[in-house]
Amino acid sequence: MKTMRTALAALVMTVGLTQTTAAGDNNGNFMVRVLGASVITQDDLSSLRSVSGVPVSDLKAAGFDAEVSNEVIPGATLTYFLNKNFSLELFCCFAKHSVDLKAPAGFAALSGSVAETWIFPPAVTLQYHFDGMGPIKPYIGGGVQYIAFFSEKTASNTLQASSVDIDGAFGATIQAGVDIAMGGGWYLNADIKKTWLDTTATWRNSAVTGGDIVAKVDLDPLIVSAGLGYRFNLEDIFGRRTSYEPLK
């Protein structure tokens, strides 16, 4: 919670500094948003690739599953408008998740938190913004998300592993959202993103199996966010070389 408050304060400060250096403009070519985001991992432990070097495939039939925790986090987006309809957006945030193993009755001792990890999940999308609705500006988008895992730990370590590693991975992303103009360059925003992404987790030197455990996990995160945006012209900060024509 302390980390979330610190990150949120930093994001609010960023928007505040932007406001002091660039006048708000509803036709501006750049927007900064500060968001509260819910990261919902629609996860599935699809298979074990190997246990102590021996391939395993039918994990579900054996009654095993895993669950990655859902989190509410601060986030931010940077959006550059290419013209009045198209823009490029970068979404970023940090989150800490836990991975819980669910084992069948005969292996109940293995159930519990088997990993904790920080993630950095930036997403880049190309967006189309719709016109003709006054202050309401809906948009759709598509692109790619990369999730980097770091500071992994074995948590309660029911698998009795010496360490755990989770591979970074790319996935396809789609989104839909809406900006509602409040005047002076300020906007309210609501957004939803869906990514299809698989990763591989490896538990090293498990005393339970006598070797490494390698598992494939489908994360497929859904990110639902809402927040405040501020739109302006980059030229107000870096200097204008040509005359500016409104994008909208």
C-alpha cells in the first residue's frame, strides 16, 4: 500500500509539472493520464513442461491448477496524437503479484503460495478516436504488451525450491475507452485492455520432485482503469518550429 501511495503521488506530481509548463488544449497533440487500474489475471496453469527433466502434459487431469493474484495499482499513459483520429499510446505501471498452487487431495501439502513477483507490463497501442460526439470521445485500439518479471521469490515455498524464475513475454492487446472533455485540456478517462500472453515459470531444485519444475502459465490479463487526463501541445514545452493546426 505504501508503494502504491508513493507511485500515485509521483504520477500526480508529473501531471502538475506538465500543467505549469504547457497550457491545456483540447486540440493538443499530447495527453498524459494518471489512472487507478485493476489488473485481473484470467490465468490458467495450462501444462507442466517438465518435472526433473521428464516431460509432463496432462496437468489438469491430475487436478492441479494455479492462480495469479489480482491487484489494484496506480498507472499512467502517454498518448501522442498523429492526427485528429489516430494516436499512439504507451501504458505503464508496476504491480506485485503472488502465484498460488492448487493441488488435488492427495497432494494437499503442495497447495499454497509458490511464488511472489514484481511485474512491469508496458503496453503500446495504436488508437482510433471517434469524432462528432461533442465532449465525449470514445476510442478503440490494438497493439502489443510486454510483461517483465523481476524480484521473484518462492513465497511460502510449498514446492521446497531453491528459487523461482518467470520468463518475460509478449502478447497481443486490444482496448476500448472513452475520454470526456472537461475544458482547459482536462479529461476524465475510462479504459479496458485485454492481452493474451503466455509465460514459463521454473522452480529450481525442488526437494519435492528432486529437480526443476517447469510450467507454462496463461496469464491473459484484463486491465480496467479510470482516471484523469491532461492534453496539451508538445511544442509548448520544446518550442514550435511551424504554425500549429488543431487536431480536433
